[in-house]
Amino acid sequence: MKFLPLAFILLISASCSAQSSDSATLAHFFEAALTHNKAYSDLHDLCKQVGPRLSGSAGAAKAVTFAQQRMKDAGADSTWLQEVMVPHWVRGAKEEANFNSAALKIKQPVAVCALGGSIGTPAGGITAKVIEVKGLGQLQKLDPLDIMGKIVYYSEPFDPAIRETFEAYSKAVQQRWAGAMEAGRYGAVAVVVRSMAQHIDDYPHTGSMGYVDSVPKIPGVAISTKAAAQLSDALARDKDVTFYMKTSCDILPDVKSYNVIGEIKGTEHPEEIIVIGGHLDSWDLAEGAQDDGAGVVQAIEVLRLFKTLGIRPKKTIRAIAFMNEENGVKGGKKYAEWVKKGSEKHIAAIESDAGGFAPRGFSLEGDDALRARIQKNWKPLMDKFEIGDLDNQGSGADVHPLVGSCVLLAELHPDSQRYFDFHHSARDVFENVNDRELEMGAAAMASFVYLIDKYGLGK
């Protein structure tokens, strides 16, 4: 009989013991999150006591105070505010819109909302013939004379064949961001953009649009998916359909706001930082529950879970409620600038900005060898808790500016199928967040932080 060396037996025994200990710790994270339901309670208060939190608004200022207090309540060793100048755009009075076809004897009111950053229309609104295009590429193939003086209607939908809804979003969203710039270049007077959503309903979805000073600025609105289908049907039967829109938006000077930061100091390597975060601002149409109140309260919950379970991290865990992701990413950029000027070493930065749905894993942004190590070493354990999907690449908008200053960037990857039903619309309210899914997302983040803190990201 061949006997194994004692040293090898002890090594295998130690490895099994560590795996058992890690599995128990992750189980404790999930149990504590699901039992106490504190992230869900915090989200309720953020949505109902603070409400919409668009950068520069009174709601955003109130949210800063709220987030700092909840970090203190969670047991943060210290909290502070990081000043950042942010855009201040206001929607104004509720938008009005309809389309009219004399040939079809139709005058149809439609649900629209101004796109974030848009200028307003003249006081009497704008009425013009409509030209429909499916995306920027189709617009650029038209004769400019066919665009001059018209309202360009961008009707490219999400591709329903794409399983990952964020991929479908990324393929369609350029028409929202750059649509007014491109149409204005050819003399259009306004743009209407199909809402960035798969679901057919009568809720328009806002979102940022851009301008350049070299092109005339024209107003832009999003139209609900239901109304978009009606408009496309009318245009298929009558090319002389006209569209009326009236908005009252205004772009005001930038104002002072803050990133909210709270941390637990590391016991062995306090100079090494693991960031967790979400963005505190939200669009003004609703409460910003999924986007991104969920991410903010999950980051705060990670601090609470470590404190509640008595786990003292080796490295510093820093929660950040970033300001102004929606229309500028000024908070994420400001934090990255500050990091580059300092001497702190950032090990990992993990964002939650994909909704409070059931967690599946994490997207990873780092070198190939690092991603391979994480998948090899931790996927089997994470799979036991159904958070082992580590195949997606990329990170969140607020942590991405840390490229070059941080070893690993990551984003919580929840089930994405329902996210764009709510994203940037009046449906993004607390009632549309499931308590267990939200809490499991917080536990998943705590689990990932724990593994990074315990084992590091080295070879």
C-alpha cells in the first residue's frame, strides 16, 4: 500500500477546513441579510422619505444626509462627504404631445417625457412632419433635404432575440444619446425616441441625451413603447403625419453636491481599499428604487453585515453612494481623480447598478489571468449560493474611472430580464422591488468582498 506524505495530508485537510469555513461564512451573510431585511427597510425610507433624487435637486441634497446617517447606523467606523460639482437640469411642467393624420382622421395624444439634458421647446410647442428611422445608421443614409424642418422619430426597438437585456439596451441606446446631435446636423427641429424598454406599455422612459456646440441644439423626448407602435402604424399608412410636442425643460448652472463615503478600517492592511457602491442620484419621474436605490442600500448593508457578524476585515471596506451617475458620472470621476492624487492602494471596486433582482454573479474587469484565477478559485463555492456566474466582462459606470488605479473592477450581475421594464420610468418605485432578491444581492456583495479580503487577488 502506498502512503501519502503527512505534509500533503495536512495540506489537503487545511484546504477542506478553509472551504468549509468559507461556506459557513457565506451562509451567515445570506441568513443575516434575509432575516433582518435591513436593506429593504432602508430602501423603503430612501424611496418614501426622500423620493426622486436628480442631481442638483432638493431631493438629491436630502439623499446625501440620509445616506450618511444610514452608513453611521450600519456601523461604519467613519463617514465623510466628498464635494463634487454636478449638472442641474430641470424638467419643468408636464410634457404634451400628439400626432395628427388628416388622411387617417386621427389626432392621437401620446405619452412622452423629455430626455435628460434636453432644451425645452418654444412656449407654443413644435409641430412638424415626422420622418421615421430605425437608428442612427438609417438616418445618415437619408438625403439631408428629407430631414430639414422635420421631427426625426427614432424607432429602433430592443432586439428580442438577445438574451442579455443590457446587451440589447447598449445596441439601441445610441439613438437616444446622439439622436438630437445627428438630426440637428441635418436641420431637424426635434427628435422623438422610442423608449429604451422591451415591455409594451404607456410609460415613457427618460435618460440622458447629448449636445455638441457645433450643431444646433434641438429638443428631444422619449415616447412610450405603446405610443411608438401607434405612431409607426400611422406613418406606415400616411407619410404626412405631423407631430406636436411641448416641453418646459431648462439647463441651469452646475451646483455643489457630494459623494457619501463610509468605511470599516482594515485590521492588517488598512491602506488597501475594497470599494463597494451604487449611485445615489435618480431620475425625477419616480423613486429610483431599482436604479439605483437598490445599489446604495446594498453597499450600506455590506458594512452592516460585517459588523453584525463580527467579521473584522484585514483590508478597509469602503462604501460609496456616488452622485450624478445618471447625467454626467461626475461623482465617479471625482472619486477616481482623488484616488490618483493620493497614496491609497485600491484592490477592488464593486458596483451594484443593475437593479435589486436575484443575484447571479459578477461581471469582472481586469486582466485575463486575474479573471481566470477568480473563476478557478471561487466559482465552485459561489455556485453553491447561485452567485457563480463570473463570465461577463465589464464594470459599473461609477467604478470604471478607476481603471489603472484598481486591480479589479466588478459589478453585481443580477437577473436582468425585468430591469428595463422599470429603468428611467415612472414605474421605478419601491413596490416593484422584491425584498428577498434585494437582500440576496447585498449578501452576494458581502460574500465577494469577504473572499477578496481574505485571500487577496494575487497569484
